Amino acid sequence: MKEIKLLLKYMILLVVVASCSKPTQEQSTSLNNNFVTVQNGAFFLNGNPYYFMGANYWYGMNIGMEKGGDRQRLINELDQMKNMGITNLRILASSEGDENQSFQVHPTMQTAPGEYNEDVFVGLDFLLQEMGKRDMKAVMVLNNFWTWSGGMPQYLQWSGKGAIPYPQISKEWNKFTDYSKQFYSDEKALKMFDDHLRVLINRKNSLTGLAYSEDPTIMSWQLSNEPRGYSEVEAYHKWIKATATLIKELDPNHLVSLGSEGDSPGPDAGISLLKDNVIDEIDYVTIHIWAQNWGWYDPAHPEEKFEETKKKVTTYLTKHIQDAKQLGKPAVLEEFGIARDNDDYSPTATTVWRDKYYQFVFNEVVKHAQENAPIYGMNFWAYSGGGRPAAPKEFWKKGDDFIGDPPHEPQGWYGVYDKDQSTIQVIKEYAKKMNVLSTKVVAENVTQ
């Protein structure tokens, strides 16, 4: 009789799980085909909740190139990250510009409108192939509000809007943001980007033979890195809707995310987590936290502001998680970082305060996740692996190692090197905690 009762309970539980875990979006994927899905405001992978420790690894496709790359370095760094417990990488899947463009990655994927460097494409093929071997998932960044991958400024220059007003030269950021925000209403630039999406998403991997649209290594297509609307909010929202809809039409298998910071502390950035992510075509929300960039932290005097920094980060993160819950969507803290000690950009500089900050941020995310708040992953910025800056605190130049700091920013600022063992130990510790959460069975998640 006891066995019969247990069997009945199990059958009832199966019915509950089946009814409660019905996907919230139409997808051609199932529960057990290795695609990450969103159901009832949560990430799932093969029937289980999907929590992850991740890294930003934007330059992966460039060192994955057979010609001009460093495939052995890529393999080593993927193995290093896998050993840390990292299962998710946020990577560039597009870059634009000719060889003369400044403050950006070289070589680029798209050298002119509709003209491609196949070597870079094959580098992306190789990166995805190697990630797939290690059961890692990729967030594919498709555009950029900033200059470091070409992005919106490059499309605007191609469309005839004049030279890009690089803020690294003029020191006038307002001129640059006024330029870049034109993208959302520039029909020529928008068409170039849409045409590129069709090429990219319809691509067949030259090494695996698998279409990108059918590759479960890809977790999501991300519209842009840190898009901002500024005074063009209406056009910005129209672009989000149109682009996300196009991606869903081209590829119903994968998730779509925006890639924005959330609610930037600045009042004029024209971004809102609630308003920007409300449409059905956006599957989950993204959060970025930049304590030093936003004036919350001074690495030259960490003792003076560290406790205040922690309070501001806690408030910001908690508010955004609450917004995600209101939208009924999972959240990812996909960018955060902090400088090395004493504002020293040298790879030999210590990381005492960075380690404390990482531990604090990781712990906040894990705590929320353990309390069943809708936050499922975090990607620190960024992994530099075996790369080293040619000239710390200077801008990147062609021929320099790729590291976690993008070309338009001082090299050595935020990247984590393969020799930063104290930081790596913190990452390992919290990767274990996140990965343990992924072992929760569907029934447990549904009934809580």
C-alpha cells in the first residue's frame, strides 16, 4: 500500500510539472535537446534549472582565427575557464570596420557593408566548436553602442553620417553619444545591420556543418552591447521590437536578449529595464554594474568608499532583480568589474580589493538565487587569460595581445589574467555554488 501511495504521489507530481512547466514562448526546441530555454520566468537546460558562472570573453573569435589568431591560446583559456567552473561566455559575434578605423578590434568580420573577412568568421566557427566540446554556452553580441567593435558608429559612418567623433580624442562624450544614438532612426544603417543579421544567423559552421540557428552551443542572440536611447527613446524601442522580431523569425530555436545595462545611474541615458525589456521577443533581462565608471568607487583610495560601494551595488542589483520579477523574466548580471589595487594597470599589481569585490558581488547573486529570486547567472568582466598588455594604461594597437579590456579603454584595467590565482579561487568557489543550483530538479523549482 505504501508503494502504491508513493506511485500515486509521483504520478501527480509529474502531472503538476508537465502543466506548470509549459514553455512561455513558441520554440522548436524540447526539454532535452541541449538548448537553453525560458519557462515561467526561469532558465532551463535539458529539463533542469540553468544557473551559471560566466565570463566576458569578447575576443574569442579573433584568437580562434586559423590565420592570424592563436588557437592554442584559445584552447588553453577555454580549458582554464572550464576548470574554474565557468559554463557561459559572452562573446562578440560581429565586428565592423576597415583596417584604418581607430579604437576598435582588428581584424573585423565585416570590412565594408556586406563584405566579409571569412578568416574571422571561421574564427567564430572554431570558437563555437571548442565551446561545444566543453558544454559551454555562448551569448552572441551582435552590435555595439560604443566604438570598440565598430558597431552602431561604424554603420552610421557607412551610411554617410560623417566621421565618428571618437571621445578618446576629443574627450567630448556628448558629441559621441549624440552621434551613436542616430543609429535607431537611420534607415540605411538599420538595413545594413538587418542584412548582416541574415548572413550571420543563416551561416553554417564551416567546421561542424551545423547551422548557427541549430547550434545549441548558442544560448542567445544579443541585440547589442550596452545600447542606450538617450533622447531617441521612441526610435530605440521601435528598433528593439523590430530587431528582436527579425531574429525570432530567422531563428526560433534561440533566446534573444537586449544587452543593456538596465537602469543606468545617469538620468539622460534613455534606458529602463522595465520599459526596454517588456516585449515578448526579449526572453530575459541583462544587468551591468560599473562601480568605478559610475563614480561609486575609487581604486586609489578603496578604504574610503568600499562599504558605500557595496551598499549602492546591493540597492542597484536588488532593484533590477525586482524589475525582472515584475516582468516575469530571468535576469543575468552580465557585466561587472573593478580595477586592480592602487589603480595600477600593470599585470603585476595586486588584487586584494578586486577579490573582496568579486566575493561580495558573487555572494549577492548566489544569495538572491538561493532565495528563488529570478537571477540565474553572472559574467564577470573579463577574462584576459594568457594575454598581457603591451603598454599598461594605454589604448590597444594592432599586434598587441587581446585581453579582457577592449581596444577603446586603457589596457590592464579590468581583465583577469591566468596568473591571478587569488581571484580565480574566488571564481571557482562561487561557480560551485551556482552549478549546485542547477542540480535542482524541475519539480522542486515548480513547487517552491
